[in-house]
Amino acid sequence: MTKRACLFAVTALVLSAAIAGAAPVRLARTPDYHAGKIAFGYLGDIWVVNEDGSNPRRITDHTAREVNPRFSPDGRWIAFSSNRYGDYDVFVVQAAGGPPRRLTYHTGNDEVVGWTRDSLHVVFRATRGDGAFPSVATLYQVSFEGRPESPLPVDWGWWGSFSPDGKQLVFNRHPATWSRKHYRGSYAADIWVADLAAKTYRQILPGESFNRFWPMWGSKDEIYFIADPLPNDKAIKPGSPEVSKSRNNIYKISAKGGSQPIQVTSHTDGNIFFPSMSSDGKVIVYEENFGIWKLDVA
């Protein structure tokens, strides 16, 4: 059962003392969690720290910008995106550190999303003409062994997470305008579930136009995501003062559908972004107010 009491900040004093010996760390980005370790982006590199903020280690050290670290489900590797060669490509590095290995070589940006459940493929987002329109991004997977990448069977895709058995994929079909508060336009992030073998698709919460970002498939057949609905959302006039009352929080809903979302967190400033769920479905880490937070959900 989800416990709000399990929510707490990590990094801050211990991490800042180890890195800089002075001010607290700010702008630690895009965290991911595995077995008591948190990987995140900071100062353009990839770092790993214990969940209590102790023992920070710099995993990469390069003049390029390296972002979106994601542990493989077996915990041995970290995938990330780096612009070492101009555009963002997919790289992997041992979780304990070592020389990174490049997996993609396309001239466009390849933005890491996660892994397949067997730790054999990295999932990433790219625009390569395979989506519903040539200019829209969709989801791809590339072999850890370096074989050519291939698109996942979705016509549009911004973010995704596999079910525990790897047979289904929950994904944001539309590009997410995550930086626009209370966005309710045609690009609002919606949630779909794909049965990968049957190639069938169903929408979660059809007819709702508010953003539902970063869907994550939990261990108890529940889908977690970030959203900013208001109690009277459909009556809100665009551009009115009521818009400012929207607050990002984490919600969950049955993967089977047919139910309403349940609010999991109660942050009042709404600055929750880029969550990631551990491969065992028990922990979510996310950005909130320039720090990294951890939530136990199982």
C-alpha cells in the first residue's frame, strides 16, 4: 500500500559536501532507482548515490552533456543519452563505472526512456520517419549488444514502460508539453496500453484532455503517472486565474482500466517532473523543487 510517509528528499547536504564542500546540490535531474542506489544527471555527467545521499560517485566525466540515466533491470548497467558527437545518442556504462559504449549513430536525437524487462534492449525516443507522421517521435529499442535498432509497434510515442512480464507496454502516445501548466490542447499527453504480441491498443481514461505524463507500470498491475487535474477541470476557462491552481502530483490507476485515478502524493507547489519506477515496481524517484525525492509504493 502506498505510504505518503515514505516520501523524503535525498541528496542535499551529504551529497553536496562530497561534491563541492559548500552549497547544497541543485538541479539534480532525471533520477532512476535500483536496489538502494539512485542514478541522476548533474553538472552534465551521470552520478550514482546511495538512497540516503551518501557515497556519491561520478560515473561519467566528459565535456559533453549526458542525461537520462536508467538502470538496467538486472542492475548491471546504466543507459544514458550523450551529445558527445553533436546530437544525442544512446550509450551504456557499467553501474560501477567504466568506459561508456555507444549504441546508436543516427544524425537525430536519441533520448533514453528505459529498458526492456530482460535487460537486453534500451528503449529510446527518436524522430526517424517511422511514426504517424514523418516529423513526430516514436519509441525504439536498440540491442545492448549493438545490433541495429528497431521501432516498437506504436505509431507515436513519447514515454513508455513495460508490464512486469514484458508482454504489454504502457505509453504516452502524444508528445508531452510537460513545461506548460494546465495544458489542455490537442497534444495533451494521453496514456495507451499496447499488447505487443496481438498488436492491439486501448486508451486509459479516454475522453479526458488533461496531461498524464510518464506512465510507469507497477508490480500490482497498476499504472502510475503524473497529472494536474482540477476538481472542476472541464469548467475551467483557458487563461483564467483558475488555471494557476493546477498542481502536478502522482496518481495511479488499474492497468485494466474501468476505474478512476487515485491521487498518491499531495505536493502543493506542483513542481514534480521526470519520475522513474524501479524495475521491481516498489519505488518511484522524481524531481521536485530542484531535489530528488523517493516514494515507496509497494
